[in-house]
Amino acid sequence: NNVVNPPYPELIAGPDGKPVVIVTDWEWGRWLGDITVAFNSAGTIVDLQGKPTEVLPTIDPDLGFEQRIAVLSEPLNALRATVIGTSAVALDGARTNVRAKETNLGDLVAEAMLAKTRSRGGQIAITNGGGIRASIPAGPVTVGQVLEVLPFGNTLATVDITGAQVRQALENGVSQVESGAGRFPQIAGVSFTYDPAQPAGSRVTSVSYGGAPIDPNGAFRVVTNNFMLTGGDGYTAFTKGSNPLDTGLILADVVQEYIAANSPVNVAVDGRIAVGAGTATTSAPTTSAPVPASLPNTSVGLLEPLNLLASLGASALAGGMALRRRARTSRPAEADLVEIEE
């Protein structure tokens, strides 16, 4: 896919009926969005113009901008280079793999999510393979490497759903496996078998929890990420659960803590995701835990303000990735124009 999905920008009606501008620059900073928006005195959009520009290696970088990013990145370099542990094996986060099958890095991320929430009732972890963006070689593991794996600043979220809804979530996860969609699930605490030859929605042939077929009427506390909690990547099963909670715990922080606590990590795929018509089993059955009414937010969020800056510095130094700036601006007067770089 070499184009931004049209139209750009897209104008839709918000909950209050007022127009809202929706823009996208695809991924990896491949496109630079440039829009001009005009508001009236009531703050309503009255005009907009925009065009995405592809960021190509044939375009000479802005040296002044690169130098500025290099200066801003200096305080982050030491943090990114901080070693948090070691891995005895290469951790596979290759795009074509995490979106199509179980990988040891997918297992590690999901196990970290489950370990962080198990004491408060977490029983099953499901995260989207598309959220895993890099691999980690064997050897020392740094803060920067984990941020490259998990660059989006997602937080852990929990929701209570039935066994049938767990199966629904997994069905969604494998519904577009042939196209390499990011919704493919990386999991912990549960295992399943699916048949990609079957039509989407009917591919999961078995789901096991605790070494036995999952009870479709049973209640399970699932830990996922805040994007998926609200139905992202088609995970609408989570929107139908009870007690949804965004914990505020940053996923990258959680994975760093897990690696540090279990170093050296030595993760191997164990067949928790199998292809075929057989019965899935769990290599390490997860016992049920009492489900509390709430899960407290205990994260200090130390790295939250650094995720974006670290990514910006690395991107500029690596060769011209487009940057995003977030700013709060006062409401412009009528006919004033505000130019926003996406």
C-alpha cells in the first residue's frame, strides 16, 4: 500500500454534530500530512484544505531540522541506552511473523501483561501483533529497544468477559490473517487452534483455559491494551464486557519491568497458537483468581513523556522520518487560519 487511504483529510460529524477532521499518514512516518483548517468565531470548522506528501529518501533532509532534533535527543540517548536485562535468545518481532503466528516476543509481551495484573484478577492476556514493531537480538536489552518494540504509548486495560466472548475475540484476531492484518492475537493464559482454510468468523476450532476447553459461560478477566479495549482492530467483544478499566500502566514500562525481573529471559514458542483442527492446550495452565471490583493504577508513568521524544530523535537521526507535534492552541477568531502539521 503506497497511498494514504482517501479522502484526505476526511470530515465527519462528531457526537455534538459539529464537523471533525480525521487525518492519517499511514505508518512509520511514510507520509507527512499538511492541512489548513479555518474556524469561525464559534469554533466550528468552516473550511479545510490538505494534502499528504510521501516522505521519500530522494528528498534532501532539512539539515537545520535534523540538527535541532539531534540536540533535543541528546538527553534521551543515555536513557535509551540503559540496559534493563538480557535475553538468551533473539526475540522475534518481525512484522510478517507477529501478524501471522505465535512468536516468542509476542509470548513475552503477553506474559508481561498477565504477570502485571494476575494479582488483581488477570487471567488471560490478548494483545494485537500489529502493536509489536521491532525485534530484539540476543544479548543486552535496553530501554530504547523496548520502546522500538512498543512505540505507541499504549496502556494496560482490563475487562471481564465470558468464555464465548474470549472465543469471539480470538476469531476476530485470525479473521484477516491471510492479509497480515495487525489484529492477529499474541496471547497468554489461554491457547487455541484455528483453521485458516475456513471462512472468517468460523476459524477457531478449539480454545483451552487451564488445560481444559474454555467454559463459554464462565467469567474471565482479560488484560489487553487501551486501543483494543474500545474495539480497536475489530475487538468489539471487549466493548461488550463489564468492568472495563484503563489502568494507566504503560505497556512499555510493564515489559521493561518483566524483562528486568526475569533476566536473562529465554522465551521459546510453546504452541499456544496452533493451526489445524486439533485441540489447543496450555503449557502452563492459569488458575482462576478472585475478580476484584477494580484494578488500581500504580504506574508512575516515568517513560510516558519520553516515548514520543525518544521516537522523534531516533527517527530524525535514522534518516528523515516525519514527526508529529501535539499542541494546544487557543480558539482562533473568525476567518483566522491555523496551519497544523500532522
